[in-house]
Amino acid sequence: MDEKTLIAKRVALELMDGDLVNLGIGLPTLVARYVPAGRHVFFQSENGIVGMSGPITGAENHDLTDAGGSPISALPGAASFDSAFSFGLIRGGHLDVTVLGGLQVDREGRLANWMVPGKMVPGMGGAMDLVTGARRVIVAMQHSAKGEPKIVERCALPLTSVRRVDLVVTDLAVIEPTDAGLVLKETAPGVTVEQVIANTGCELIVAPDLRPMPL
């Protein structure tokens, strides 16, 4: 199993029956493929749809896209609307969960995911609204990039929000930000606590009930 699939499968286990869920651009969009059988989740995209799915073979419609411009399909009963209504859902606190990619998460659980200084950025997208408005924020990202930890003492990149995220799922671990700090809850298959700590740029609290990542 590749790293992105591992992360997406683990995040999918966090989604509950009846949840309204926004999936960010990139890795988070994979989560929709792995929702457990029998669990009904409603996916929303900030460009104006509730009830989207990934592209279904033979039913692709390139007039329908997610927020990143990738083609999607609409499930029976799906609703479409303008961006103003869509952001009303987000800002009004109606989203149960948002799953977002991350560039950095710091020891306080704050996320930086929208800008790398000096690089061309088309805009901040909906990330700031999503982190502020969703009831639960899950960050899905690789633990390191180019040999550097993405979980750090303090974010060097511009923050998306000062709000603490609820869960961080990486290819090495599941980490829960708390008042006391970052708690290591689960390790990925074949990964040791020592490996997680060595690839993390700040202190971790090892949970007393630490367990292997369920998939």
C-alpha cells in the first residue's frame, strides 16, 4: 500500500454515518474511495455541490468538478448551488468534518497549508474558512518532505488559522493535538515509536494506550 492510500484509508475511518464532509484538494480527495461499506457520508465541495463522488467509469461529466478542477460525478439526490451558498454552509458551522492537506502543523496543533513564501499562489482558496467553520478538522499529509519534518515546534509558513486542528494523520502516525501538546495515538504498520519521534520536529507525548493504526 502506498503512503497516500494508507493515509486516506485511515482518515476514512474517522467519518461517521450522516456526516457532511469537505475534502481539500490533493490527497484528501482520495478519502472518498475508502469510506467503510454501509456508512453513508455526504461530500461537499466549496465550488458548490453536496453529494459528489469521484468520477464513475462511464458517468464522467467534465462539467462537474471538485474545487481543484478534477472531474467528479454527482450521486442521486445531489444538490448544486452557487459559491455564496456553499460558503454559507462552511462559515455557518454546518460542516461536520473537513479533511485538508498540510505543509506544516506545529506543536500547538496549528496548520499552515496555503502558501509557501516566494512561490506563485493563485489565492488562499477556502482553507481558512474550512478550518474556522468545520466542527472537526483532520489534516492528511505525509510526515516529512524532502527529509524535513512537517510536524514542527512552530510553523515557519503562514498559518491557515490559529484554531487547533483535531487530528493529524500521516504515513507514519496518527497524532492528536491537545492542551498538553501533540499526543501520538497510533503508529502505521511496521513503524516504531522511535521512527516517528526521529521524523518529528517537536516533542510528542506517547499515549498510554498507543496502538497500531487500524486499516
